[in-house]
Amino acid sequence: MIKLADEFGPVLAGRVTAVGIREEIESLARQGEDVVIDLDGVEAISPSFADELFGKLPAAVKESITFQGGSPFLEHIARMARTSRDPGNDPQS
């Protein structure tokens, strides 16, 4: 389980921070672990952070992620970023 607020504070911003978290998630997924991302205590997520962390995950890794805690709005942002780069979700295709 990755508790984002405990490790990075209540406001998640910046692509650099998100890259490190994404690499950790990818590593856990490659080891066959299901990854739980705990949003409890997170008050805000910047769009760039969400895109870098969730949007750039490989499709196979996205399948192993679940979310818990946090507000429905934050969970929606994370889920939206997770699916925004999927080719099947491209409104222009």
C-alpha cells in the first residue's frame, strides 16, 4: 500500500515527485503485487502530478492498481488520469 499523504503531504504536485512514485508502482507491479494507492489525507492533486503518476503508467500496471480513501473527487481525478492516455479513450480517434 502506498499512502500518498503520509509520504508526500496533503497537496500532491510536481512531475518530479510523481515520477518517483510511478517508478515504485511499476516495480511493485512487475513483482506481481497488486498496488493499493491510499488517498486518505490527500486534499489536492495537481493535473500534472496526476498525469505523470497515473496517466503514464503502462496498461498492464494500471490493471493492478486500486484506490482507497480520499474524497470521491480525488478518486475521480486519479481514475480519469489513469484512463486519459489509453488509446481507446481518445476522443479524436
